[in-house]
Amino acid sequence: MSLWLWILIACVLAYLTKLVGYFVPAKLLESPRIMHVAGTMTIGLLASLTVVNAVASGQGIVLDARIGALAAAAVALWLRAPFLVVVISGAAAAALLRLLGWG
Amino acid sequence: MSNRATPVRLRESPAFKVAVSLSIATGLYGVSFGALSVASGFDFWQTMVLSLLLFSGGSQFAFIGVVAGGGSGVAAMTASALLGLRNGIYGMQINAMLRPGGWKRYVSAHVTIDESTATASGQSDPDEQRRGFWTAGIGIFILWNIFTAIGALAGDAMGDPKQWGLDGAAVAAFLALLWPRLKGREPWAIAAACALATILAVPFVPSGVPILVAAVVAGVIGWFSHARLDEGLEPDLDPYAEKHRHGQGESK
């Protein structure tokens, strides 16, 4: 039940964040530092989420089939594949490696 | 969204075309969100509420990603909220661009996401900006939710998600969200520093917290490195630039 609570709080916060932008004086947009920090944080969070999902297992670091998924996705992105193809490549690589008995 | 006579017919509108293709592409990967969410232990309605009400792809993947890694609800909520901060910036930009009034402001806030903002800011004509924003916003909202439901239902019937490599799909999804933002040396350096901080933090703090450590690292780097603005580190308004280069550089 408490997971529901956090889901709903996350939803409210997501909407309020979007809405706040519509009521903030346009001047803040001119603050380069705020814009810059928002940009670096987005990059940092996405990089961290990628790594956590690739190698973290609880509080341990594990190298398993997910590393293959990471590599396959990187290759697909390098080849400018669309999002869905990248995601499918990741899944296929992990599934294939497990089928071959690794991870 | 407007019924008045316009110089360009809808089908010939460049913003409309971009918005429709982005809606289809983005909507389709709602399938992967739906399937991953169910695989991470969320039920059908929890998954749907995230797509209907939270409605911001990165934040939704973050929420289920933290829980899938064994993190707590608080950590999931925090990661999701932090990742959604950029939507506030987008809100300011759309507000400055379109000036929606009354109730429209509250609706447009909900569909203020990467893709709708990118479509609008890729156009220079105000009518085109408006069309692009609303077509992409509403189009993605509808398709994203339909495909989330399909993914959630299919995911339920699939059995062991690891056998299908769904955890690999999550890794790929996050990398794909990050990739378009890695333009130039500084974004790469920030991504590398945050990846390293994450790995170093994993053994010492509870699940989900390493992501917040990385957010702090990124924020501190951003706070002290903002001198070099020409490197495109502001929230990336147009991560899909190769799909629609029209009017770039003159908007904002």
C-alpha cells in the first residue's frame, strides 16, 4: 500500500513541477546558472540510472548479461537506431547471453 | 488546436508532421515501459497511474528502475522528482512561447515533456510552435497510455522477465535517453563522473541512494562549471535534432 502512496506523491510532484514553470517569472530563465545546473543534473541522473541498472544488484556490483545489453544498446545508438530498436537490442542481447548460459 | 483559418493546411504543416512522427515513435515505446513496470513488480493499475498522471518517460523509468533494484518508495519518488525538474524549465519556455491562458495553462502543463517542448522550440512561427506543442503533447499522451496498457498486459503473460532480457531492456532504455544529450566533451565528462560516483556509492548506501549521490555530483559540477555556456549544457531542448532541424537557432 505504501508503494501506492509514493506513486501518487511522485505524480503530484511531477505535475506541480511542470505547472510551476508556467507561473515563474520569465527572468529566472535568464539565469544561466540555473539552466546549466538543470542540464547537468539530467545528464548525471540518466548516467547513474544506466549504470545502476547495468551492474548493481542490491548493494553489490555484478557483471552479468546486462553488460551485454549495455554494449548492444551502445552499438545500436552508434548506428542511429530509433529508440524502440535500441531497447529491443538490449533485451535481445541479455536474453541471448542467458540462453548461452552466462549471467 | 485552433479553428481559425490558417495560411498552412494541417497536413502541410511542418510542425504537425514532426509531432505526428514523434508521437508514434514515442508512443510505441510505452510498450517497453508497461512491460518493464509489470516485470519490476508493479501491478497493472500502478503502471497505468504512472503513465496517466506522472506522464514523463524518464521519471517513470526512474521510478520503476529504483524499485526494481530493491530501492525504497521514497528513493524512487525522489529520483523521479529530480529527473522531472527539467520539465519545470520546459514549462517556463512554453509559457514564454505560447502564453496559454486560463484552463489551457493547466492542460498544457501536463503535456509539457521533452518531445512536445522540442517540437515547439524547433519551429520559429508562433502558429507552428502552437500546433507542434499540442499535437505532440496530446498525441504522445494518448499513444503512450494505450501502449503502456498493451505492454503491461503482455508483460503479465510473459512469465520470468529475465528470460526475455527485460532487465537488459531497461539498461538500453536509460542509455538511449542519455545518448542524445552527450554532445560535446563536458556532457561526457559529467556522465562519466556520475557513473563512477554511482559505482563507488553502491556498496555503501541503500539501493536507490547512489542515483541521488550522482544527482548531487552533477548539480555541484553544474553550479561551478556554468561559465562555458556555449557547450549546450542547458536542458537539451532538442535531443531529436536530426529529425527536425527546421528553424533551429532562432527560437528560445
